[in-house]
Amino acid sequence: MNAFYDAVYLSPHLDDAALSCGGQIYQLAAEGKSVLVVTVMAGDPASRPSSQFAQSLHQRWQLESNTVEARRAEDAAACRVLGADWQHWDFLDCIYRIEPETERPLYTSDEGLFGEIDPADFGLIDKLVGKMTLLPAHEQLYVPLTLGHHVDHQLTRQAAERAFPAAERTFSSPSLLYYEDYPYAERTAAEQFAAQEAGSWQAKVIELTENGVAARINAIQCFKSQLSTFFKNGQDLAHQVRIYIETVGGERVWMVVQEKRRIA
């Protein structure tokens, strides 16, 4: 860990940063910039997940033992491909979180994952804020835009906005940038999403070199347990990623445009 990073990427899960931002991370590192990928929900659950839903996901991933440990290893391999440092926090993925008093699993279906935050999770935001205030000093912080509305993406973004409030940011040098959550961005148009958000938003397209595109694809391929969730095979992965990059013109990030208050 360095005391300072040019860019820090907050990744809700052990794949989001590579999926969404792999090209730009690689290119920043290739330029000699220091980059840190922080996975927020990377903690080890109980020995046996409390819900059948979580168990079914383990079966799909073919990781029925040491699941998160294996996924952390996948993330480390991906970060090495991209040239970034990495840090894994010990908060639990939503599929493992329970209500402490009743041991009720909070999210037990795909609909739940992409729905509203369970009230039992509201206290987690305060814990995330506290952890984020301890991040190394950085020039810019990248957080999910929350395309797809995944609950862990929502929690990560809300905590980052509280830890680094808009009043402390400027348009000329934004410290908080929002990346388009891939592959959910294929189904949810970022332009329409941003138009519904409060305030005024502006997009910036980061053009990718062929090396940057290849690095993003290679990094995603490190997450072998997750590929079947989004892609048919490695060839389909490369095809889909390239199509999306061509559509966007690279990788796109968003920023809130802060209007200056007029002085009478």
C-alpha cells in the first residue's frame, strides 16, 4: 500500500472494477500512475451460507468451499494483469448478510439483489463511510454509477458520497467520478439514468488503445468462477466487451457538474 494513489477504484464485488474499468486502469498504470482497486464486499462468510440462494450461486460458480478466498485470488490475478494494487475489505457480499436478531437472510433472489436496500442494511452505510475515510490519499476516486441497481453498488455509492461530500469537490478537479457498471450498462442506458439523477451530469469518454482493450478482456477472464453468469464462453466475453467499447467509444465516466453560486 502506498501513502498516495493517483486513482482509487471502489469495486463493490470481486470483479466490478475489472469488468467496468479494466482498460482505463491498465492505461493509467502503463503511464506510470499509481492505481488502487479496493473491493468493498470481500469478507469471508460463515462456513455454510445461510440461504439456499447463496448455496445455489456457489454451485453455479463451482466454488462450494473456500468460495470468497478463491474469488479474492481471482481478483489479485486480475489486478496483476492491469498493473494495479489491490485491497480487500472484510464486509460481506449481500448474499451472505443476515439480520443479526433473527438471522434472516437479507437477499434471497435475483430480484432482491437488484431491488431496494433492506432496512437492516442501513447501518452498514455508516461502517462503510468510516472505512472510506481511512483510504490512502488520492487524486481521484471512482465509484459505481449504480446502473442495474444492485444493492451493493447502491451502498458503495451512497457511502462514498457521504465520505466525500459534494461541497468538498470542484468541477475543475473532481475527486469523485462515477463509472458505468458493466455488464449492467448494456441494459440500462447511462444517458437516461443520469438524466433522472439529481443535479447536472457530464460524461467523459476515455479512449482505449488496443492494449487497453486486451488488458480489460484478459483481466475479466481471470474471474473464471463468474464468467458463466455473464458470458457463454471466452469468445463471447471478448465479443461483448469489444462491442460495448465500440458503442461507447472507450470507457465512460460521469461527474456531477457543480454550478457556481452567483454573487449579486
